[in-house]
Amino acid sequence: MRSQVQDGRSMRAAAKRRKRRAQILRTAEHVFATKGYYATSIADVIDAAAISRGTLYLYFDGKAELFHVLVHGFVEKLLACVQGVKVSPDLPTPTQQMYDNIQRVVDLLVENHDLTTVLLREAVGVDDEVDRKLAGFYQFLQGMLVEALQRGAEMGIIRPVNAHIVSTAMIGSIKEVLYHYLVVSRVEIPDKKAMASALYDFILRGLLPENEV
């Protein structure tokens, strides 16, 4: 009986720690997005979270670790959004799968406004570890797109192109549109589906065979 009581207390304490850690991270992402990484002090996060300095250091070593955890977690979520394009009669067409990837990425970035601002405006150049994480993500994304472009050309769905250059342009166009709306203008996106469709249409029109343009 005593061990069951102790186990219950341990589980509640662990849940409380997870909740407090998540609260600190949510506060930090908003402060970083609002003030910028370099202008943010650890005191800013402590004040915004309404916690003591000692409480914060129970969970994180300082500002750099907070930032690393936020960037790492968000990049992992982005990676999970992007799925390889496969050819099968049981699956949607390759172009539909490309659209679905764009939609999932747009949804995640729009629904996480502060984290998107941190990723697109603050993350580059903070330190080597963050740069490596971001480079790894973009390399993964480009690899997926190159494969999809090459496979689409082989199937006659799109025209043959320089897959490496076009994939870079595709990534850049998505980044620039989201950067303009979410970071520079900081406007709400009322229709994520319309944004994904516009991006997809812009990208696809330049890839369709000439007789389908």
C-alpha cells in the first residue's frame, strides 16, 4: 500500500515537473520571438514565466539551452511533416503527396507563430550546433524534393528539370512567403489551405509538361 502511495506521489510530481518545463519553454519561445535572441536575457524569461531564477535552473542551464531545446523540438516536428513521395496504386498521386507535404508544413508553421519567428529570424548564426541542426533539416528536405522531382519526370508527370536547383527554389519560395506574412507583417493567416494551394500552384505551374501549362 505504501509503495502504491509513493508511486502515485512520484507520478504526480513528474507530471508537475513536465508541466512546469513546458510552461517555461512556451514562455521562452514568446520572449525570443518578441525581443530576439540576443536582446533577450534570462531575467526576461524568468519575469515572463513568473518563476524564480532557481526554478528555471532546475530545468535548463541557461538561455542557450532553452534556445537549443526549442529549435531542436520544432525541427523534429517539421521533419515529421515531410514524407517521401511514393508511387503505388493504393496511394494518392505523387503531385498530391507533394501538396500534402506543403500543407502539413504550412499548417505547423502557421499554428506555431512564435516558433516560426524564432526559426526563420533568430536561429541562423546563433551557434554552430543550431546551424548544424538547421542545415541537416534543409538537406533532408532537399533530398526528398530531388527524389520526388526526378521520379515525377521519369513518370511524365512533370517535365525534366535541374532537380537540385529547383528544389532549392521551392524551399526558398515557401520560406520567403511564410517569413513575409508571419515574421515581417506578423498577420494572422485565416486560410492555411489557401496559402498551401497558392504555393503549390506557383511551384507546379513551372514543372508541368509544356502541353499542360
